[in-house]
Amino acid sequence: MKNRHFSLLMIAAMFSPSLLMSQNVQPLSAEVEGQDSVKIDTLSSILKENWILKLDKQDSLHYKTDTVSVLYEEYLGVLDYLNDPATPERYISLSPEYYRMFVPFTYYRAPLNRYSQLEWKFQEPDTIPSMTNELLPYDDSGFTSMSRADEVVDRTMLQAYVGCPRLVVSTEDEIDEGRLYQDNIAKEASSTPSVLEVAKIKKAATVTEDADVVIHKPNWWTTGGSASLQMTQNFISNNWYKGGESTISMLANVQLTANYNDKEKIQWENLLDAKLGFGSAPSDEYHDFLVSTDQLRLYSKLGIQAATKWYYTISTEFKTQFCHGYNANDPDLVSAFFAPADWATSIGMDYKLKKSKFTLSVFIAPLTYSMRYVGNSGVDETSFGLDEGKSVSHSFGSEIQPTLSWKITSAITLDSRLDYLTSYNWVRIEWENTFNFVLNNYLSTKLYIYARYDDSSAPTTGSSYFQLKELLSFGINYKW
């Protein structure tokens, strides 16, 4: 250790000669027997053990300092120790532990991982100009030579990354990919090459490689969607002995999503949900087909994180339909595009829970504004809770909206949405459930259950405000 400290001090002296001058090199007085006191140049006690001055002898009692020798020892002679084969620094560039300092400047993960751990404690570098073990603040006896070298290299590389990041030409990931550089020099068929082949001068192959570091800007948007087409067909001849009629029904569903999540504070969800289904009606004297399912829904929800699973949230939702709606054997128009059209905007808190097999969101909005619009004069506005002669109604209330996406098994999934909306004068509840039984990547069976409760308007038949729709179908399904 003494020689190591002395070596480091000498290397430092090459860049700062004043470092050695600060080691208290002062002339001391010595009494020579039989003569007056004579000042003899000497060294401090610290350097005396490692540095011998060359003094010219004038006579048996007097010595004269050899200034040239002193200067040589101070500026050049201190490097003589590097000629010693036992000096570790002599072979530092050939030691495998230090290879990272001599290959093309590469970004390694080890330096940052070493100093970014929570259990890391500050340690002063061992390159301070100290000459005794008492000045070192730690005991390095617990380190092996390899781990000690790794620590020094990691510290040096980290300082280089911070000071000169633009000089990085490669990364550890690129090295791990195992890219090989081939010189395309044909190998000899025989293991013993001919004399002419040995004497032939071969040109070194040139390898051109782009060493620029490309940093991609993160994209916090994720988009996706799904589409399905379900069909049911039944044929019965006119002379079937038990009677009946042939029918055909179809249901198309398209869902598009565009969600933003910056992984820190903001989440923004956007959904377009379109469903259209119809069935043939051979016994209907007014219509060949009747619409069974018709919905166009646009939904957007913006949340700012308040706690681990809670978000301050504002949501807006718009719903209408595509086609005209009729009752069986009735020519009167019941509903149409934008008749009705519902729009609701809510402010509240959203609780989100995400597990491996299900995702749950519970949106609680104490303040909700809702509007209903009937824009077709052929539609009876009173059947949708509007006053006669009015086309728009406004109301304020509250809303609770839980949504669940559950992967029950690898082949069965459930998408459920419950929307509870009230103005404190009426209550409107919609509960949609879609069970998807996946047969393969393109074929599936769907069970669609839509329950609804609405006391904002009188029921068309009977006295119950509860309504139910159910559809079981088989068809094509695709998700991206």
C-alpha cells in the first residue's frame, strides 16, 4: 500500500508539481562534531522513506546539494518505479479488469446501478494525496482485486458519462446483441497454409458502422379496437307441417379506443362504440326488417392523479342512434337519428384498480349536467320525458359509473358497464353486459344482455319501468 500511495502521488506530481512542495520539504540544521552548525538539505519525514537525494561530497564533513539531481528526482525520476515489472500500473491497460476504459467509449449499466442503489453510502476516493493508512477513511481489505478494479472503473466511467456524454459511441445493449464484424477473408481449405498464401499481403477489411446514439421520444398514446359481425339464420318452407316463418338477423359492433397515459399524473380515455342490429320480419305488414340494436356512443374521460388509485376526473358522454325505429306492425315512428340524443358531463373522482385478469373503474360524480334532445318532428317527445312541444330538456344531478373488464378464462371475457344517472326527480339506470366466448382468433359467440330502468317517462306498455334486451349470436370477431 505504501508503494501504491507513493506511485499515485508521483503521477499527481506530474500535473501539479506544487503538490510535492506542499509536503513540507524544508532544510533542517544538523550539528557536525567539531565544526560550527551547518545547514544540510534534507527531506520531510514522510518523503524520507521513499526518496533519496543525491548529494555531492565536498569534504569529509560537508555536502553540497546536486540541484540537477533534485530536479530530476522531482519531475522525472519519480516515474522510474514504472520500470519495475511488479508495478501494477505498468500493466493496467493489459489487465482484463480495466478493459472498459480502453475500448471505444461505451455506455455500461453497471456504473449507474452501483451508485443509484438505496443502500449506497458515500466513500471518499482513494486518489487523495495521502501517504499513510491513517488518512484513509475506510479499510479496503475486504475487496478482491477484481471487485476493487470494478469499483474504480465504474467510478471513472460514471464521471466520463457526466462530463462527456456526447463521446459515447455504443451501448451495452448493442454489445449484448452479439453483432459480429466479418472481414470476409476466405479460409484455407487445408489447416496448413501454403508458403505463397502466408507471404501474400492481405488488405485489412474495412467495416463501416453507424455509431450514433438514437433516442426515441416516448409515445404515451395507445390505440386499438375490435370489430364483430354476428348472424343468425332460420329457414322454414311454406308447407312445413308445424308452420313458422323464415328469419334472419345480424348484429355488427365496432369499438375504437385512443388512450393517453404519461405514467405519472394524467390519464385520458376515449371510446367510440357503435352497435347496429336488425332482423327480418316476414309477418310484419309494414316493415321487412326491424331494428333490434341501434347505438352510437362517444365517451371521453380525463383524470389527474390524486392518490395511488384515485383520480380527479371529468367525463363527457354522447349517445344517439343510426336508424329509424318502429314497433312491429306499427307505422308510427318511435325513434330516429338525434331523436333522442343524450349528452352528460360529470365532475368527480375515479377509482381505478388493475390486476392481471381484470380492470375495474368506479367513477363517482356528485355534479352532473345532462341534456336530452329530440330533433325529429315525427318522434313523440313526451315518450322520452320532454314536455309537449319542447325539443330540449336540461337537468342537474349526480352519476355513478362502474366499468369492469374481466378475463374469466383464456376463452371467456366479460365487458360490463353500469351507468346510474339521477336528477333527484327521476332515475335512469343502464347495465350493459357482453360475454365473449372466443373459439379462435376470428370466430366467437357473444351473449349480449342489456338491462334498463327509466322512470323519467311513462312506459309504452304496462306499468313497469324495467326493460330488458338479450341476444345470443355466433360470428366473426377481430381485435387489434
